[in-house]
Amino acid sequence: MSIEALKAELATANRILFRNGVVDAFGHVSARHPEKPDHYLLARNMAPANVTAEDIMVFGPDHEPVGDERRPYLERFIHGEIFRARPDVQAVVHSHSPAVIPFGVVAGAKLRPVFHMCGFLGAGPAHFEIRDVRGPGSDLLIRDRELGEALARSLGTAEAVLMRGHGSTVVADSVRLAVYRAIYAEVNARLQCQAITMGGEITFLTEQEAAAAAATNKGQLARAWDMWASQA
């Protein structure tokens, strides 16, 4: 994919995430540069709903804009350090998805796949506790390289990481799959909360069911993307 096409896809991704309630005035989605693997693409500091292809900036390995003086997101380190740590990752979504947040703050709560559309959650996402790095007085934002590196370590080989008191981050091998995962992580969280209120034991997908479902759904990704893009 050309850099121009990727910028257009990222702009669409921002608007899709807004329309589906994953981001509001805050949150962001990035992609690895198609020609320079140690660079990445991310919008300038603005609300996702308003992002166009012209708003996409290029960042270098130092997390600074390349030839661009526009204001960047404070938390660009989330994206850059995950790309550095995970060569398999091509796209990252960071959000404050509301139904997901409780699973990062309630002791013993674990987000697990309750239906086939969320097989990518597997045995559950990773967890990041910023107090382990910065103590009890931070603003919880990933605002420098040290925190970005710590978040990437917590993510490990998982597809998602919950950030206590903050939000979550999902990764994938394409922008479209990262958007899918961010949307359905929110859907799964809502459904799991509903199931909890019913009082019975919840039957989650087994890891084998989750893997099989995730593989099937990846093959159907175009159906969802085309619908979301037309709406956005």
C-alpha cells in the first residue's frame, strides 16, 4: 500500500472508531510506515472524528514528527514503542473505550471472549499498571519513551493490553484488523458486564474456540470494514 493510500485509510479508521463509540475527542490509531519500518503514521493532535488524510503525520524512531511542525499527540510513545518491540504489529489503536475500562480497575475481573466475534481476546488481554513505573502520582498518560517501553513490555505477545484507570490498546497486522479488534473489544466488554448481572456462571470461549473464531473472522474482515467505511 502506498503512503498516500495508508494515510487515507488511517483517516477513515479514525472516523470509524468515533462512529462506533470507541473514541470520542480522545484516542488515536496509527500504522507502521509502508516503506520505513522504524517510522510510523499518526494524526496530528486533534479529535479523531475530524481527521483527514492531510492531518496524518510521519514520525521517526525518536517519536518526533518528520519535517512537520504541527502539534503531535502526547501519547505517541504508545505507538512508537509497540512498533519497536513488535515487528509483527502494523497498526495500533489506543482508546478510552468505556465498557472496557472497568476490567482494568476491578480486582479479579478479567475480560474474556464471550462470543465468537471476540476470539482475538483468547485467554484475556494483558494488564499495565503505571504505578509500577512512575509511582502513585502520575497523570496516567504514556507521555515519554520509558513509559512506552513499559507498556510494550506489558503487552508482550498479546493482542490487547488494559491500562488501569486509563483505557486500552489493541494491535494487529493491519489498520482494518486493529479497528475491528478495538470495536469488538468494546462490544465484548458490554456483553460480559450484562452476563455478570444475570448471576450465573459465564461460559467463555475456550482458547481453541477463540483461535478458530479469530481465524474465521479475519477472513471476513472486508465485510465489516466496507460497512463501517460507508457509514463514516
